[in-house]
Amino acid sequence: MTNDNSTPMKKANWRGFILQLFIITVLPLSALLLVVAFGSQSLHHEAMRSLVGDRDLRTVLAASSSLEKELSHLSSTIQILSRNLNERSDLNSLILNPEEISSIFDGGIALITSEGRLIQSTNSEVNWQTISVLTPDSFDALKLAESPPVFSPPIFSENGNHVFVVISTVTEQNNILVGAFSPERIIEHTIGNFVGSGELSILVISPANQNGEHNVLYRSGSYHSDQNDPSRPGIQEVLNGESGIDYFQSDEEENVVAFSPVFPTGWGLIIEEAWEDIASPYLISTQSAPLVLVPVFLLALIALWFGARRIVTPLQKLEKQAISLASGDYDAIHIPVGGIEEIRNLQSELIEMSEKVKAAQQNLKTYIGAITAGVENERRSIARELHDDTIQALIALNQKIQMIVMNTSETQQNAIKDLQTLVQQSITNLRRIIRGLRPIYLEDLGLVASLEMLVSEMEQTSNIKIIFNSKGNERRLDPQSEMSLYRISQEALNNVTQHANAEHAWVDLEFSDNHLFLQIRDDGCGFIVPDNSAEFPKRGHFGLLGLKERSDLIKADFRIKSSLGAGTTISIRL
């Protein structure tokens, strides 16, 4: 027997140990590894973004610096040419020949008066007659004292096929020397080598007006026309003279955008690339390596779901059933909760225990009913003995005293009358005791009359105003039910007079077609009602326990409602 019992016990402990080991160790470690893996992947992702962003920012700063140097060279060249003009303002007197000038200013140069009238030009790529109208801001800026060369916004050639930017400076004869160059050629020559393999997109823009619009001077790489939206990252920032990096989520991938202004033209240089395209394939593979933990984590979740469904949930149901069992609901424990074998075995043990408790409680109720019936029979016997013997003897004694009073002198009658009064009081008290032991009104007149008499006597013997109300058509009940209801009212009123410190009490009795309702209430000090009637003895409420037991004997619904300072209400529904 010992070996047979020990094997299952070890098996159950082993199962419990494995389950605890999984929940406490395996599952947290799996979750921790998954968090570390994905956390490191996220950190790696952010580090790569920052790395590519910093590299592109250095690239765009270097490119804009190179472009500024080229523009500065153009500015220095136009100033040298302006100082080299002779007094006749003849372009042929310049130190550079036409081929050299054309290699620098591919749109040509021109000499214009301050009023905008053309004096002389080298070619006709640009409409020099209207240049002052096309670039009014440039001419206005040149009117300032010691103004440096001024770059104009982009203008189109006469045939409309090329875009030029005009650089202007004031000569010593107060004329204006103007040179036109192609910004695309300058940009391509300066930063074209940054295009590389084509993964890097380059965009050079210039402000078109004060409303935030812009012109595209140069575009290379994967830039498309729909990507020139002013709301695109970097556009407005670079037009405001800012430099920095930003990130843009396209339809397919995330791009890093680096931008920097180009001084003194007000241009903006923007480069963009998908940072993931330059990541090492091996680095991407190492990023995906932690994903092997996903199946492990999924298996852990499945195991946890199984444990919750087969262990935790059944135990929670069994806990609720055990609470209902403790409150006296013996049928709730019979509802299957499922789960693993150990839980089902536990429920079977609880069901067996509940049956034993139910049987013991039923036996106890039967025993209490027998005791109650025995007590009532004993009270009835005592009351009958007192009524048939003792009280009759006192009545006979009272009659004899009356006869003695008639045959004695007046002086002796006073003492004998005192004795007669004492005997009459004893008869009255004895009759009250007999009514308490055996309410004869209950047997002869019914529950309403007996409760009226009980209320009347209790009101006379106490300082509490007790009011009795009866509703409905009275009907007789079985003797046990009437006696139980009478005793419940008697005990409840005794509690009111002894413990409640009340000024008023009410006894309400209501008859209806299918039930009888009895309520005893007071306006006393009240008390805290225990949650379960089993706690009545622990709190010293033995009288309330007796009321509950009497209600259970006649299968009545017994309820107590009370709170400190708000009185107590006892309700019985039969």
C-alpha cells in the first residue's frame, strides 16, 4: 500500500515542479531574450540611421562648401573683369579672350548702364535688353555703396532651352558688368562626383519668391517630380538657411535627407538616400538572427495559454464554487470545472466533502428540530402542570383567604388582605409565565391574536413603544410554523428590549395568496451583521443563531439588516 500511494504523489509533485519551472524560469528567460534581441535590433537600427545621417550631413556640407568656392571664384572673376575695363568701357579690352570668357560665363557677358540700357555684349544666349526687368532685385542691390557682386534668380535663355543665373557688379565707370552662367553646369562640375553609384539623390533648388516656392536648378539620382513638394523634409528648412538631417518614409523604404544652404546665392543643396541600401548584407543577416527566438517565444505563449486554460481558469472556477460551498450552496460544487487530472480529483474530493457536510448539517437540523420540539413539549408539560396544579392551588388559597377575611375583625382584615394581594400577584405572574411557556392564544386564536397579546405584554414590561400591524386575510398555519414564527417574534423583541436601546419597535405581519411575511424592526443602536450566519456564535449572537435555526426548520427565508445607529430589521418570508 505504501508503494502504490507514493508513486502518484511523486508524479504529481514532478508535474507541479515542471510547471513551476516553466512559469518561473523558462517563460521569463524566453521573454527576456526576445526583448534583448528585438531591443538590440532596434538599437542597431537607430545606430545605422544615425550613422548614415551623419555621413550624409558631412557629405552635403562638403558639397555645399565646394559649390560656394566655385561661386566665389565666379564672383572674383567678374570683379577682376570689371576693374580691367578701360575708360571707353569696351569688352574687347578685357584681359580674357572670348573663348576664355565663354568657358567661364557660358551665357556670355554684357555691359549695361545703371538705367538698364545695353552698351555691349558677347553673345545673344540671354536677352540683355530686358535683363534689368528680369532681375530688378539684383540691379537695386547694386545701387548700394560698395555692393559685392549680386547673383540673380534663375532666368531662361531666349530660346527657352537653358536656365542661367546672372552675376552683376558695378564698374569704375558706374556701369554694370553682367555675366550669365549655367547653374547646372557649375553644379555638375563641382558636385557631380557625389552621385556615385546612383543610390544618392541630389537636388539643388533656389527660392522663386517670398511665398516659399522654389525652382529646381539641378536634379540627379532617383528624385522624381512628385518629390519636389514644398512639404517634403528639407525643402523649407534649407530655403530658410538651415542645415541638418531628417528622415522621410517613402512608399517602399525609409530615406535619410541631409540639407545645407549655399551662400551667397540662397540656394539649397539636398541629398537623399535609402539608408538600408548601403547596409552590409552580413549586417542585415545578423539583424535577422534574433528572429529565431520567435518560435521559442510562441511555444512559450502556447504553453502559457495551455496552463491558463487547463490550470488557472479551472482553479478560479473551483475557488468560486468553494466560496459558494462555504456560504451553504452545496449544488454549486457539482458543476464540472475541467482542467488537469489533479484539479478534477480535487473537485471530486470537495464534492464528497460537501455531501458529508450537507448530510451532517441535515442531521444537525433534524437534531435541532427534535430538541426544539422536545423543548416545546417540555414547556407545554410544565405549563400544564403549573396551570392544572400550582395555579389551581393558588386560586383555592385565594378563595380561602377571602373566606377568612369575611370571618375576622377589621383590624385583622388589613394584614390578611395584604396576603391576599400577594397571592393574586403570584397568580398573575404565574399566568404570564404559563403564557410564555405555552402561548394558549396561539393554539386557540391563531398567530395574529397571539402576536397582539405578545406585543401588549412586552410593551407593558418595557419602556419601548411597540406597534403591531397586520395585513391581508389571516389563515391558520401548521402548528410548527406558527410556533416558530411566535418564538422568533418573542426572541427578537427580547433582543430589542435588552440590547437595542430603542425607543420604538414595529411588528408587521402580512398575509398574501402564496406567502407570509413577518418583519420586526426597531430604531435602536444597530450592529454590524456578519457575512455568514456561521459567524454568529463567534460574535456572541447566539439569539440570532436561534432565530436562523428556527427559520430553517420551517424552510423560511431569514434576513437581517442592520447598521450602527440605524436600527435593526429582521425579515422572515414563509
